[in-house]
Amino acid sequence: MKLTLNIWRQSNSEDNGHLVVYEIDNISPDMSFLEMLDVLNEQLLSQGEDPVAFDHDCREGICGACSMFINGEAHGPMAKTTTCQLHMRSFKDGDSIYIEPWRSRAFPVLKDLIVDRSAFDRIIQAGGYVSVSTGSPQDANSLLVSKENADLAMDAAECIGCGACVAACPNGSAMLFTAAKVSHLALLPQGQPERTERVRSMVKAMDDELFGSCTNFGECQDACPKGISIRFIGRMNADYIKANLCDETDPRGPVQSQ
């Protein structure tokens, strides 16, 4: 395959950045998108040029590092697929491909296609933990969790923190990410002791990072490579309202799972 790549190049967060056109040939349809970029970078290095900086780690659709817009779509044209799992057979010989970083005020560009997503880390640090000492692995049936809650918790836990939801949202909202992390713990028995304070703290941290507001546009769940539903946003909003109505000194304790 022969392709024309229009890639965003930006030396640092202060640079304005611009698109640079590269021609690349002999690309196998069986290559992953990142392998194609590897080939391009080898070509650039052989020519004495600066390679394109992009994030990657596991290349198995698990870590969420491979974040980029491809032809205006987060992670590219395949639904529920990370960039590292996207293959070149999704494109045609002679195609022009536009490759850009996430666009969000909360995700400043560090270099080329790499953005700073540490805002997500700070949201997690604000409350994404449990104080219960779980000890060594226990028998699966020793903790009673309804199948409905267990399934929902697993659905929420699929979030890999890639940031596609933020980048795709016209408001730059992090509600889907935060809701997935809040709901994951709120649905399990171990997450109950901090449940009230957790939702308050994580929502506050999200707002402090200057993410936009959610207006139920729905693009976040369509862009999510794990297909996480916006229903989790509704669950988090309900928990947040209850938390703000619940006095921390109330002897009845935090709100319970529904």
C-alpha cells in the first residue's frame, strides 16, 4: 500500500504546531497502525529527520496509551478498537490519512501526537481507592455480590483511561471516565466505606482540572474503545446528589448500593 500521511508536528506545548505531509510505500495491510508509524519513523531517521513522537506501551488494547485522532475519529474508523489494534486493511491503497493528537484544554500537547493526560491520574488519586484490607485472594463466593452489580462493575472497570471520551466530546468533558471509575468501586462491597466522599472528591478533582460540562451529546460512548455506556454518568450523578444530601456525621453512614 502507498499512503499519504498528514501528521501533526509540534515540538512542545508552547509551539503552535502544523500538519506535515509524508509519503510512505510498501505498507502491508496486515500491519497495525502503530507498526506503520514505526516504518515511517525508520524512514525519517534514515533521512536524518526527527521521528514522529507518539505514545504506546502494551500494543494489546489494554493500556490506553495509543491515543490519537485518525481522520477525525478517536482511535480511527473501527468501533471499539484502540489505535494499536487498528490494522492497515481498514484503509485503501492511495488513501490520505490525517493523524492528530487529542484536542482538549485539559490534555496539553507535549510533542507531536503525545498529550499530557496526568489530569486523569489526579482524578483517580482524589478518591479511586478502598480502605478495606482485602488480604490474599479469596474464594470467588466468599463476598456476596449480586450478578447485576458484578456485571456492571466489570463493565465500568473496562475503562483504560485513554481519554478518547474527552477528546471526542464537544465540551471536553471527563464525565464518562470519572463515572466509570466512581461506579466501579461504588458497585462493590469493598467500595462502600468511602463511597460518599469518593464521588464528592473525584467530581471536584475533575472540575478543578477544567474539563468541560456534560450535555449528554453521547459522542463519548461512541468513541470509547471499550464501549462504556453513558448510563454510568447517570449513576454517578445520582450518587453525587445523594452524597451532597448526606451529612458526613450521619450515623446511618454513606449511601448504599441500589
